[in-house]
Amino acid sequence: MMIDVPISQQDLDNWLKDLNLVAEISNSKAILIAWNAAGELSSMLSSDSAADSEIQALLCHLSGNHSAKTLPIATLSATTSSTATQPKAAPSTATPSKATTSEFTSSPSDAVETSVDTQLAQEQLVSPTEPISLLPRLGHHQITSLLSVSELTELVSQSQLIIDTRQHSDWRTCSAIGSVICLSLAWPSGADFGFLCFYHNEALGVDSKTLQLAKLISDSIQRQLGEILSQHSAAEALSRGTPRCVDTVDLQTFIDSFEEHIWMKNAAGIYTLCNRSVEKAWEMPRSEIVGKSDVELFGAEIANIFLEGDRLAIESGMPIIVAECLDGNEAKNHLWLETLKLPTLNTQGEFVGVIGMTRNISKHKAVEEQLTLATNVFKNSVEGVVVTDRHGNITDVNGAFFEITGYVREELLGQNPRIFSSGRHDKAFFDKLWNALLANGKWNGEIWNRRKNGTIFPQNITISTIYDEVGDVRYFVAVFADISAQKENEAQLTHLAYFDPLTHLPNRMKFMMQLKQEVRQAKRLNLQLATVMIDVDLFKHINDSFGHSIGDEMLVELAKRLRSQVGDQDVLSRIGGDEFVALISGIDNNEDATVAINQLRQVFEQPFIVSTGDHLRLTASMGVSLYPNDGTDADTLLRNADAAMYRAKNDGRNNYAFYTESLTQQSFEHLKLQSALYGAIEQNALYLMYQPKLDLVSRKTVGFEALLRWHDPQLGLISPAVFIPVAEKIGLIHEIGLWVLETACRQGMRWLSEGKHFGRIAVNVAGQQLQRSSFVDDVKRVLAETGLPAKHLELEVTESVMMQNPDLAIRDLKLLGDLGIELSVDDFGTGYSSLNYLKKLPIHKLKIDQSFVRDIPFDTNNTAIAKAVIALGHALKLDIIAEGVETKEQADFLQQNQCDQAQGYLFSRPQLPEDLDAFLS
């Protein structure tokens, strides 16, 4: 009950009889639910037929758990502590004209609104007779409520009769109830008493007749509540007795003697009295306060906040704290103020007004916050804390101390910290520690101590001296962190920083340190060194074919083999995925280096047996640089060994090479070429020339091959044989290839618009282009953007490219062929094509490579190959075109052997578009 007035057992028995009677007459069930002083709903009475689960469902529903609401100000019930902050709160230092009073809680913009989980009450398993809290317990500076008492009462009054809860949005979740009548009950003062509910498990179970009977009982209980309150007030007044005049003083004199701000409002919200502290705080005389409302004094916005606090006090029927707030703008002037409000009733139990009092609780708050902070820091610190008295005996430890050392608190109280001694530190160490502690009041350092289980561990510890008021030592406080993991991590990081995690060989950083050291020693002793770069050939194929785990197995085994082939004074390092480098000392000449290299090469003679049982073989390319001939510092030696290794790779792999100066120059020229190629498209340095293709019988033009050319402003004209491999290596070939395709298609459209017939324009496709999943879409896009019909486009793909992934090539080439694009195999016969795949490829032409056309008809081998290609192509119903035709004898031979088309210098060199009119008739 919100007003704490006892109800006799006789009254309760009479109410229960009425509930059972109406429930029986209406074939329904009944429950009387009441508020208690803690702001909680609980079942007071229920009819005999009411089930616990049904009572529980009604309690959950009426407690407001189905609809959450946040309040705009800091409010709480008598058992709930809550505070709200504001930058400028109380009228003890501010005037009402600035919208502040002693009961001010928080401006609407500063209010902290936090919603409560609306499922809270449903998730709590409680007995139907136990109360369900309306307001959750919250910390400072946040306040949240479910629906308030008045709002619940208003909600019930709006829907007293619910004939089908499934059709009602507010009752839909109360599945145990099918139909229900809810009537709110209140004390004569207006404070809410509770709810009277009649319900049925089925829809339409209660009706208007049941509602009439329920209202009769509701009215009866309401009248009896008035009588109960009146009798209680009279009895209480009688027990207190009548005060004698000699014992009383004037009320105004009495309240003026308090430092707290005290005021009172009547039932209409008009101030009827205030003390001198209020006048001083609000900076106005009593005459300007008494007789006025909050709206008149402070304005509607602030008044609404104060009236909300009044409402909550009235509803609770008892004193409540409506605000704890900070007063003052500057931190040094902050005061914590607490506002208490209590409703006042007359002897008849009627509400006559609200009394308010604001007091200064700054000292209490300061002590409370300091104690709370200190306690939380001590309890929740992740570092161990131990406190000893002046004699060094332990008086307290925190939770982290138990976790770190394994000792429980009871085992340590009264003990001396020497029980943790690890034996690693001598007496001089501790003498120095205590001297510093007593002299400076603090000592910090690293100590090894012993856990309860006997293991020793490192600590980073700070010991501080705590003095009393007269400066004598009272306590010692030690705060420490277990740095075992830190020590282990430092060791691991050191290893990771300098060693390869897979092979445990020195990594690049460690190798460079050792190489620099060896170079300094060699310079001092006039010795020679050999730096050998070892790169495994085609190791990517191992990873792609067998997986990276098998590749790792082979690298570990290779590291062991290489390590066995170098001396103890030599250094072996893994500096990359499949790259190793060996530093060989004791070299007198090139022959010694050759011997050392041959020893390293021997590790590749035996197969590598992996976990799958496969016997796999590896080869390596090695590059050698010698100190001091090829470099006098570590960086130069390693760079030159790397350059020599790439020379060995270019010479066919499975080989080794010594560094030469010409190799460095070649690398420099390659770098310049690579840099220039990046800007070739933007600088319009790339252009296309076109070489005609002719029918060998009619000698009429049947098409053109687009040939890429590059003229760099600084480097001049560069052969495609030079820059195309570079573009493929640095990943530019796709971008350049698309530019060629688009440029050729646009040229074809210009010829068509000029009425010129050219057959098809052939564009070469690089391997990296065809391997891209987007290549077919790229071709479609270029045709769409340029408008060139697909019947005028031919794509030339080398057989080696198609054989890299024949299934993918077949799929993509078929898609291109379906568009109407003609497809030809370029450089046929130079690769390792499979005839089985060749017959599956959706191609239209075979192109005889110029290396086979050269020297025919005089070279018998070339003539035989040319005849075989022509016969094979015709057998597969393909057109045959020969490239590189330069003499009449070559043309005649190809024509006699039924080759279909040809191109070459005999007919025309590659030319710019404007020079090809003779071939465009």
C-alpha cells in the first residue's frame, strides 16, 4: 500500500467473501492487488478458483512490464536511491529568475534517460504472493521507471472491461487471461491503493453484468478505505496527546532556526510558508513567495519538473528523496544538495499539501565517494596489493593478490612478507630497498618472489610508506604486477624479431647484423667472404599442387640439409618465402666459393619425401657475390648476390652465377624501362600499327593484325619483345591489353563509317588477360562502348596460354565465339599443346609461327612442319594463316600446299591507319 495504514483481518475476510460471491455468480475469478510502501504490487486477496500462474500473469502485466517509460527527472521510491546531476541546481546560490530552486533536479536537456528492459519482470521467477518491484535500483546520475502508479491507474481506467485480451494491444502478452475487468482503487487522499480484477481464462468470459457487480464491490472497498484511514488518524492523534502551550513555539520561529531550506505548498500547489534559508537562497522576501505557485515563480518549464516531484511524493504517501544534485558552476564551489518531499494529510486522511526540505550533504558525499573509490580500486585492481603494519606484518591483501600468489587471506594475516622470498636476492639487495623506502617513502623495482605452490615469478613492485598525522610510519602498501607473461613475451618477441618461425634460421634482420659483423672482421683481417643467394625454382607450383603445409615441410627439410652443408663458422638464413642466403667465410679465391656452392647444390640431388608419401624434387638458382671484389658493405653484397641469382634464373634455372658489373647495369636499365611503362598510356606513348592479312589465292585483303608499339620520349622506340614481358611481370599487361582492344575497335568503327572494308581486326590476347575471370565481360563492354560488330573482331591467343588452363580457356573462348568473334591460335607449333584439347577448343584459325616459315622451301624440316600444320588444320576444319612471309618462294610454297592466308613483309610491313588505303578498297 502506498499509504502505510494497517487493515484489520476482519476487513480482509469481508472483502474476500465479497470477491468469492461475485466470482461465483459471474462464473469468473477475482484478485485484489495492492501497492506496498516500497512501490511494489503484490496479491492481497484472491478468490478460491484463482490459480497461481494466473495471479502471476496479472501481477507481471499490471506492474507495467509490458510498457516501459523513462522519467524526465530523478525520482525514486522510499527504498530506491537515485541521483541526477545538473550544472546549476539549487537556489541556495541562485535566484528563481534563473530557473533554479532548492527542489530543482535536472534540466530536461541534462536529464539522463535510460530505458529498462521491459522483459525484466517476466524473467524473474517469483511467487504470486511476493511483490514485483515497479522501479529498478539504479546508480547515480541515471533514473528510469516503468509506468508510474498514476499512469498504470489511468491505463486501467481507460479499459475497465476487456472481453478478448488477444484483440487488445495492452493485454495481448497476458496469455493466461482471456477476458478481464480491472478497476483501480485509491485512498481518500488520492494516493493509489491498488486494483480489483475479475477475469476469465476464455475470451467473452466476463461481460457488462460482471462489470456492474465488480463496481459495487469496488465502491464498497473505496468507502471502507476512507473509514479505515479516518479511524487510524484519529487513533494516532489520540495516542500522541495534546501539546501544552509551554512546550510549543511559533512555527515560523521554529523553521527559521534550521539551516536547511524548508517550505510548504497547499493542495493547490500554492506556497503557504518558507523559512529564512529559502528567502536567502531564492533572493526574495517571504512576501513574494507565499501565495504564489511554481509557475508564477519559476516559469512553466521548471514548474512542471517540480510538480512531477510533488506528484510522486503524493502517490507514494510517504517522504521521498526527489533529487540529489550538484549546485555551483565551478568545481571548487560545488555543493551536494538533497531535496526531500513528503505529502501532508489532515486528521481525516485528506491530502492538504506537500512539505519540502533541502539540505547540504557535501561532506557525506565526499566521504562516501572517497570510500567507494578506495574500496573499488582495492577490490577490483588487477594488480596485487598487500598492506602491512609498521613492523612489516600483513594486515590486508586484495583479490588479485590471491590469484597471483595462490595464498588465501586467512593464511597471510599477521605473516611477514619474507614467506614469499625466492632466494634470488641477497641481503644487500633488501638493505638497499629498505634504506630507500625509509628515506624516500617509496621504492620501485623488479623482484622475484615465490608462489604458494613453490614456483618463482618476477614482479614489478612499488612499495609506499603511509604516515600518520604526526609523521610516524603507520603502514606499508605494496602494489605489484606479475610480469611472467611479459618476460616470456619479450623472449618470444626477441626470437620472432631475429629468427624465422618456420625453420628457426636467422631472418633477414639477424642475417644483416651478422653479415655486417663478418664484413668488419674480414676488413680487419684482410679476409674474403662469399654471400650466396639461394632461390628455389618454381616453388609456387609445389604450394599450388600439394598445398602450403607440404610446402612448409619441404622448406623445413631444405633448411636442415643446407645447414648440414655449411660450416659452424658460416651463417645460413631464410630471408623470404623460398629464399635462403648463406654467408661462407674462409674464402681465398673463386675456386673455394665454387666448392662451397657445389656442396650446397648437393642437397637437391635427393628427393624430398613428404608426409603424403610423395617423392618430390627441387632445384634452385644461386647467385654469388664476393667480398671485397663485389662489394665492401653488407647491403651491397646482398643486393649483388640477389642480382646474380636472377641472372642464373634467366639462364634456365637450376644453375648458379657470379655477380658482374654488367648485370647491375642491366638491372638499372630494366628499372628505368619499368618506371617509364607505368606512364606510357597517360602520355600517349603507345600506339597501334596494322599489318594486312591476305588471301593467298586472290591476294585480296581479309583482315589486319593490330600490333602494339611504344615510343618513349626519353628511351625512344622500344621493341614489344622487350616491354611486353616487363608489362606482364609488373601487372600492367591487362590494362595495356584493354587499351589495345579498345583502340583497335575504335579504328574499325572509323573505317566502317568511312565505307572501307577490312574484314576483321586481329588483336593479340596475353595470358594474364585470358586468365582473368572478367575477360569475357571486358570484351563485351568494349564492343558495346565502341559499337564495333563482333563479326569484325578476331582474337589471337598463343597455344601455350591456352594450355595453362585448357578447361577455363575452352569455356571463355566458347563464350567469345558465341558472340561472333573469330578466334585463332597464334605461334602454333612452338608450345606443348595437346591435340586432345586442341580439337575441343572453339577456334577458327591456326597461325603458323614465322620460325617455321623462315627458310622454306629450302629447309626440309621447316617445310615438313609447315605441311603438317596445314594438313592438321584442314583436318580440324580450320583456316591456316602463315606469318612472317618475306619472299615469293615462301608464298608460292604455302599456296601450293593450300595454306589459306598469309601476312608478312612480302605484302606489307605494319603501317599506321592512314597509310593503309591501298588495302582498304
